[in-house]
Amino acid sequence: MKTIRMSLDLDSIDAAIRKVQAYKKQLEDKINRLIQTLVDYGVGVAKAQVQQLAAVYTGELQNSIEGYFDSSSRVGIIKAGAWYAVYVEFGTGIIGAGSPHPAPASANWIYDVNEHGESGWWYYNDRDGRMHWTQGMESRPFMYYTAHILGQKCDEIAKEVFHRD
């Protein structure tokens, strides 16, 4: 913690006020830098998780992962923009139910809502122009794991950011 010394005279008090204001500005800049650093790191982690969990099919999911930071509200966001990202995250069908997301209740996720059960279903794949049969897919919770990794690394990253000049 920074120490500011002053004596009880107007010049010293004015100087202390200026130091406090400068410290506040420096602290705000470091907080912004921390959030931006966490967002940038998190995007890399999320992309790596997609790879590690073998969720790469066309590369669209991995390429759709982006990070944003709004300094006015101090909000950082990491998102996967592919339309099917939520299905990869939580899984689908009876196979997904057998290998569920670690926290499906957090998104009110229900497996096999169409009551296909073990019957599965057919779908058309635009990529190969063929019909395919499936019973769903297991959860590959790339964003869930990203959040946990960020939580584990946050203190270390904060120390690095706050000790930079």
C-alpha cells in the first residue's frame, strides 16, 4: 500500500491531495490493464480448451471466440460467437446426459428435450451433403474450464499487472 505523508499546512495538504488523485488515476489504469489482460489471456485459454477437448470440426467455433473490454463500465467479456457453441459446451441428447456439463443447472440445460432417448435422430450435414444419425454428443465445457483456469491464474496475473510500472 502506498504511503503519503503530509503536515498540517495548506501546501502540504494540497500536495497530499494531488498525490492521492495521481494514485487514484494510476490505480484505475492498472485495474483497466488487469481486466484487459484477463480478457486477452482468457481468449487464449478458451481457444486452447476447444483444441484440447477435441471440439474442432471446421474451426468456426475456435475462430469465433473473442474478448471485449469496456473501460467505462470496467466489464470484460469472453464469448464464443458460433451458433452451436452452447451445444458443444453442454452436450446434447442421451450421450450428453451420460457425459453432462459439470454445472448444467447453471444454464437450466435439459438433455434430450425432444424425447428422442436412445432412438436418436437424423440430421443433414451441409458440410458433407449427407444425412447422419446421432444420439447427441458429450459435453465439452470449454468456457466452464476457461472460467476455472482464469480463477486460478487471476491472483498471479494481478500481481504481475500491479507490479509493472
